[in-house]
Amino acid sequence: MSDYHSILYSVEDRIARITLNVPEKRNALSFRMRDEFVSALKTAEADDAVSVVLIEGAGSSFCSGYDLAPTEQDYQKEGWVRSEHFDSWTDQFARSCVRDWMTMWELLKPVVVKAHGHCVAGGTEILSMADIAFVADDARIGYPPMRGMTSPDTLYFPWKMSMAQAKYLQLTGNSVTGKEAAEMGWVAKSFPADELDEQVMRELRPMSQIAPDLLAANKHSVNQAYEIMGFRTALATGWQWHALSSRLRPGAGDFGNAAREGGGLKAALAWRDGAFKEEGFD
């Protein structure tokens, strides 16, 4: 067991397990957690005793999205270019997100996500950038910040599902169950929540016995096909749209104003999600 602050890392039976481990915040993605996550991925890649990497979350949920607490600004994020020439227009936050999650894409070993409970916003970016995702039938998966804040940091929607579903989910910010996500092809499979751990290990035990070099060849031959279709170039536009939607559009400050004038985050979320909640959408 390696020594990390916000994650757990262990290796057993050729499977490296990375656990997002801040359950009191539903594993919100702090800068520290993201840096540790990337470090653990690279540790697993370099370990000949590892064939497959499994990502999971401690507690009641896989991940509640990005940690936007003011204290985050004091942390020196790896790869963050702090400069007066770039801060105001290159959207360092979104660029850092894409760079972190592309680590999974580029890793020589397959990365598998096991998600339960809530998997929202930044959590769906991990889910979608991994090679394989298994989820609980009753997991809640979605990106509600698109209703009133920004476009996604990582523009995965068009690559993970049909155009009809991609446009529906990105324009509404609605969430779906894990079972629905499997039916639309967003994730590989879903299982009853009480069987998730057992079924995921049933999938991974034989997979971990395949030679790591063959796994790498199969993974990157598929990746290359998507890159020929423009996957990497499309994701690189994410920070541009994130900057436009979070800073330059006329209503960019509305969510923050709702929080300040209405009494905090709860009021802002009610402003953002109220119309959808009234119609029964998450």
C-alpha cells in the first residue's frame, strides 16, 4: 500500500487498484487527488507485476465531480502554467483536466472504472476516458453543471454514444442510471449494486492473465483508430469552449451570482436545477 493523501493504491493478483478516498466529500476531485491519481497510474504502468488498473471510489459514491473549494487555489497543481500571458484566456483548469485524463488514454495498460452511487461532472470524465467502465445498475451518471455553468472540460460525449444521446445529455445536463448508461453504450456493462464488486472481479481476473504487451497492442490499436477519426484534436478544443462558456458568454456569472445573492451553493443549485427537478429529472 503506497502512501497517498487522497487516494489508496495497492496491487494484488496483477491488478493495481486506485481508490478515490475522500468519502466525506463523495470523492470530489481536488488538485491533490488528481496529481496523486496521475502518479498512481504511472506507477502501475511501470510495474511489471501489474496487467490491469482498476479505478473505484470509497464510500457511498464514485465521484461527485471537481472540488471547487476556494482552498484549491493555494495548491500548486502539476502542469499548471501560471503566467499573465496565459491565465486569462487559455483556461488552465480545463487544459489540466484534459491532460490528466489523457493519462488513462495513453497508458500502456488498460484502465477499468468501477462506479457506484453518484458519478457526476468530473467523475464522468474519468468514467468516459477509461478503457472500460462497469457500473451499478442504480448509479446516477450525468453532467448537471452544463445547465448553468460551463461546457464540459473534457468533450467526451460525441465519442461515447450516438449523436442523438450525446446531444440530449449535453444540452439537458440530465443524469441516467447505470443500467440506462449501459443500454446506450456509454459504459460496457452494468450490474446490480450488491453484485458489482463480485462481477467486476469476475471480468478482471481472466483479463489480468493476458500478457501485458498484448493488452497494450490491442488497446492502442483501437485508440489509434479513434485518433485517426479526430479524437485527440476534438478533445483539445475543450478548453476553448470551456473558456467561452465560463468567462465570455453574457450569462457566465449567473451561477455565482445566484450563490452570492441567494445564500450559498444550495440556492445556486436550486436556480440551476429547479426546472428539471420539477419535471422529475436529476
